[in-house]
Amino acid sequence: MQYSSTRNKKITVNSQQAILEGLASDGGLYIPQSIPHFDLLPLKDLDFKALMTEVLFGYFDEYGKESLKRMVDLAYEDKFDTQDITPLTKVGSLYVLELYHGPTAAFKDVALSILPYLMAEAKRALGITETTHILTATSGDTGSAALAGFENVPGFTITVFYPSVGISAIQKKQMTSCAGKNAFVYGIDGNFDDAQKAVKAIFTRSKEFDLALSSANSINIGRLVPQITYYFKAYFDLVRQNVIQVGDEVRFSVPSGNFGNILAATLAKLGGLPIKTLICASNENKVLTDFINTGLYDIRRPFYVTSSPSMDILVSSNLERLLALFAQRDSTLISALMKSLSDEGHYSLPEEVFLQLKALFIGEFVSQAEVDKTIADQFIAHHFLLDPHSAIGVKAALDHPDSSPMIVCATASPFKFPSTVLNALNQSLSGDDFTDLDHLKALSPQACPKRLSVLRDQTVIHPLTVQKEALFALVKAKEHHD
């Protein structure tokens, strides 16, 4: 499978090169030159690992199916708290896709469990022996999942930049206590957009580094593609439960910040999954909601720190891939749109692209008060706990009833945000996330992830906070230590 840059379709690489590079040399994102199509009937009885192998082979055929099967078996062996890696649970009128049973209790674990294997095998196949330096900006969850995935993997180092304000104490402790000898973690004096912009600038200037750089964010196609799997898996779960028959349409509500998870759902639809509608559910940083409703992407607005920090994003990187697909890979158009966003802080879609956007997506946002009410309502009615991100997906879904089944992506464990959840339940707060975690465990019928239960006692190894302007020099300095 060949991949090209969203901003210059003359820049082409194979899947292994795309995964290792992460970002194209012109700052664009890699997209496949064609979207693999999957026949539903041969897939309907496959388990998660077998489905993952089929999806990966569709996009990354250079690896070979047997090699991919071996990597998948290793990547998901005894790493998740549940035997079913992505269980689907009926909650009232909705179906909740639980994506948070991995090592760091967030949906990023699903893809970041396999990415290190894909990257290591790509290096072997391409004869690359130098160390690969993974750079990742995180809004809260990607960082800890990437650190868990790449911890002490030979041939790789990983550097994570996170916003020092806004993420939960548990998210921060997960990252700063990482004991991997190849791991480097820094808070920055800014928000996620600042961190992401700095990391992208480093990749764009990669020729100035005597380092092999790559990324574990969903800007890396190797992070994005594995997420397609659980959309197919959820669909076939409904088939097995006799809720639908193969070919029937379903809908998904996806809490969205950087647009990676919902783009994976889009690729699933383009690949043959009968998805009727995708609800793009945002918090009060509702740049995506406004974009879907108007066709104007405008980041000239206030930035809000909310209780759903992984969605506190104004520049949604993966949107660029969606626009490239809807614009028939018109790289001249995409380059112009991204330049306008960078230079002026906004762009407007051509009408033919906007009509495609409106045909598939519903843009919705949920206020903080509605988040809290949704958490409380679902716990009272169904004794089911939601984290603030998943609550946004649930609320948006409930606001758009339809005869087709609705699946909501639950993207993080409620135990990652115990103070927020307790506050929504009108419980007293201690002022300490870990004490509140113990309180929430006592209230909940759901099991607390094992690794969160022992997180309080982990030692902070990475206490540093740096200026966002210093990130380039910080990475550049690694040339002298490797």
C-alpha cells in the first residue's frame, strides 16, 4: 500500500516508511492512496485479534499477514484487564463501547499496544539500526499510553510533552512516574495546542536534526489504523447479540478532540462498515461543532480548561486527513487550507467538501453542567459510571434519538477522573485525587483498573516543566547524548 502526503501527493512512501516517519517531510499527514474495502460476512465471527490482523493487512500489506498476526498476538497478550479487549455494554437505550481496559485506562492503549511492534518490524525490514526518537504531544492520555507501549523497547526513545495545567493529577502521575530508561517526560507552560504546534514544527525541520524522529500521536498512520478495528468489532458484537443483521446501519457518538478516533470510524465506513451517522461530540472548546455546522474552521476564540482535558484542543490535526479524503486528495487545496489556518487562524471549506461533511457528521457540544448531569443521571438510572469525556459522547447521543442502534465510544475509565465524577455525583471531595479515587471505588460496582489502584505510591521520576519555546532546543540537545 502506498501513502502520500495530504499537502503534496508527489511525496509517496510505503506503509512501513509512513509509520516510521510519522509526519511527512512537508508537514502533511500520510493518507493511503486507496481505502481498503472489507467484506462483512467473512469477518463477522472473528475475535478482536483476528479482526485487527485483517484491518492491519488491508492497510499495511508490506508486513505480510503472518507477521502481523504474530505481532497482534504479542501486543495484546495479558495487557488488558478484561478478556474482551473492547467490550460492548448496554446502558439504557445506548450501547457503550468500553475502550479503557488497557494499561493506562484510556482508548489510546488499543492502538499504542501494537504501534511499537509495527515500528520495530518496519525498522528491521528497512534495515534501519539507528535509534528512533519518538516525540509526542499529549492532551492527557496519549502520553501515558505511548510511554507504556514504548517502555524499554530496544531501538527507541520516547519524549512526551504535556500541558502542565489542565490534566488530572492521575493523568500527570501516570506520565511522570514512568520508569522506562528510554523515557523522557516534560510539562510545558502552555496548552496541548502549544505542545502539538511545537512538535509539528520540529518534524517540519527534521533535516536540521541528526536524529531519526517519529511520532506516537494519531498523526502517525500506524496509530490511527488499528483504531478502525474496534468499530468493526462493536458492529459484529451487535450482530452476535441479535440486535442487528449484517448490513443494517448503526450510528456512533465519539468524544472528539484531535479527530483521530472519529476519523478511524470514518475510515471504517469508507471501508464498508454500514455507519449511518457519526456524532462528533465536543466539550466547550467546540471548534469542531462549529466547523461541522458551518464549514468554517476558526481557532480565533477563547481556550477553555474543562473537566475533559483530553478534548481541550482547538487545532484538530486529523481533520486534515478527512478533508483530503473528501476533496479527492487535492493536495493543493489542503495545503492552502492548512496555510490559511496557520497564518490567519481560520479557513472555509469549498461547498462540495462541506456537503460531504454534513452528510455524515453531526456536530454537537456539551457544556460542563450537562457533563455533570449526565454522569449523575446515568449512575442513578443504570448504576453505570462515566468519565467526563465519555459523558459528552453519551449526552450528544441522547440528544439525537433514531431507530438505528447508537454506540457511544467510552474513551477513558471514570477512575482516571475521580474528583470530577464524585463532584457530579454530589459527593464530598477531599482535595486529593487519590483519596477521591478510594471514595469512588467504594461507591462503584465497576472495577477500578489495577494500575490506577497502585499509582499513588509510584515515585515521580520526571518532575520538570519547560518553556514551550525551548522544545526545539531540548530535542536538538539529544544529538549529543545518543
